[in-house]
Amino acid sequence: MSLIPLIAGAIFFVFGLCMYYDIYRFNTTAIRTKGTITGYEEYESANVHGTQSKYYRPVFSFSVDGIIYEVTSNTFYNSRVLPVGQSTDVLYQTGREANARLAASNNPGMALFFVVLSIPALYIGIFH
């Protein structure tokens, strides 16, 4: 038994399941509407080698019952994925409009990626 791959696999597995549960829970009550990308928040981060990287969080707006909401996405990207002014699908929950999400970034693909990634690590951790 190899402890490091086992721990890494378990972390990836639990992280993936938590992500999947969050996306599933949100999507079961979410309402889809159209919104517009209004800008980006930029962040710079240095890695262990001192190299700077820029990350972007989209800012989008949408309207519900005549009230306009402007929300900063919780998802970081390494580029401006959508041009400012572009229309996009937005998911929100009634009464929690400030927690809206871009529909394109709220899919279970990344969560399932972490679960699948955990399988070889768990296998190596258990059988080697």
C-alpha cells in the first residue's frame, strides 16, 4: 500500500463528489435566463518559481422582474473567455440572485474529471 497516492486519490475523489453535489443541488432549482458580460476582475498570482500569472473572473448582469443584478463569477479563467457585451446564459435561484452563475461554467464535467482522476491514484495507493 502506497500512502501518498492513496491520500491524493481520496482528496481528488472527495473534492470531485463535493463539486458534483454542489452543481447538482444548484441546478435542480436554478432558473435559466439571458445575461450580458459587463467586464472582468483581474487577479495576479505568483507560483513557487516566482512566475506571475493573470486570472480573470467574469462580471455579468441579468434582469429579474425589472431588477438588474450584477454578479462577479466565482470561476477563474486564464483568459477573458467571453467578450464584454456578449450575451450568455445565466443560472440563478429565486431569492438568491446575487449567487447567480454562468451556465457555461456550471456543468459537472470538471467534477467528474476529479473523480476519474482519483481512480488511478486510488488503485496505485491500494495495490502497490
